Amino acid sequence: AQSVAQPEDQVNVAEGNPLTVKCTYSVSGNPYLFWYVQYPNRGLQFLLKYITGDNLVKGSYGFEAEFNKSQTSFHLKKPSALVSDSALYFCAVRRAVMNRDDKIIFGKGTRLHILP
Amino acid sequence: DAMVIQNPRYQVTQFGKPVTLSCSQTLNHNVMYWYQQKSSQAPKLLFHYYDKDFNNEADTPDNFQSRRPNTSFCFLDIRSPGLGDAAMYLCATSRGSRWGQGDTQYFGPGTRLTVL
């Protein structure tokens, strides 16, 4: 069975400092990995995804994530945090197999607080 | 702009009174999903349509039904809402090319359901 873990419920970072939101996954075979952000009372917004190729993926709003197969991780990073980055972040995984019935599995979310 | 639209954004219903939530998309995507999200938890997939093919999750209560009359629209019907059904309901779409495992899901803003 596939799963994704976000070990931190909350991450606090001072504005201007680098931020990391952690994600590890478990899936048989190759994974497709996603990061989404959710602002209060809004739907999820897509940030970035890893499908294949370069392990470092760049996405929206200056975010990037690094796929590490040996550590089964896909941590979200940003070099310099903004107060507006404060939100709920979800990591998600899906198996890269020829089965359209497979679904995307979301982590429980990490709340990011950027302190002014 | 192509997008996923959900109406209404806020819905109040009475215990046991049927309610219908609406989702429309201008992305011309093959797949439409309905998720339930409680208290900033991970979204929980209720069901999805791949074109006209309906795929129900095993643990989705019978109280929840869905209709997709055409490519653009999808409805979530809650036949007899209980207090435990109060949540944010998120609609999402994905392109669904071939098996579409790497497809990004695009979310609407959500409908917050209150059950009195």
C-alpha cells in the first residue's frame, strides 16, 4: 500500500530564513510526487510535482523540492520565506503504474507559520 | 481563465435535509473528483468520474451520491446530511490522458457545508 508521511504538524520560520517542509513516502515501484498549498477556506493549489528526470523540481512562488529515492523523501524548500507563505502544505504520492484506478494519497498536512 | 468552479461557497442545511453541491470546469478534463476535508485534515476521496465511468471509494457512505451529466459538470448529493457530514467539500479535475498517473489535480475553492 502506498502512504505519505509529513512528520511535522507545524513548522515555524522567521521571515527571510530558508524553510523546509518534510515529506517521506512509501510506494511499490516508482512514485509520482506532488506538493499542494492550501490557504484558509480555499481549495488546494498545485505547487510542483516530480514525475521523472531531474531530482530537483522547481515550482510556483519560488518553491522547490528534491526527490531523494534512497531516502524516499520529497522535502519542500524555499530559500527565503515570506509571511505570505504561511499556509497548510500537503505532500501527495501516486504509483507510477498503468492503472487508472490508483489514486493520489495525501499526507496529513504541515502548517507553516512565517514569523515577521 | 480555465478553472474549477464550485457553488455555493458556503452551504447551510438542516439535519436530514438533502443538499446538492455543484462543480463545473472549463479545463475540458476527463476526470472529476469529489473530496471531503475536515478541520484542516488531509482531503479524503469520496469518488471520481473518469469520463462517464463512476468510481466509488469503498468507505464512502451510501448517503453520498454523485452525478456527472456532461464533461463540464459534476454534482455531489448528500441524501440525509448528519452532523458528521459538516466539512469542506472539494472538487478537483485532472486531464486523464492515457492512465494519467502523473496528471496534476486542479482543485476548486471548495464548498463549506454546515449542518444544523
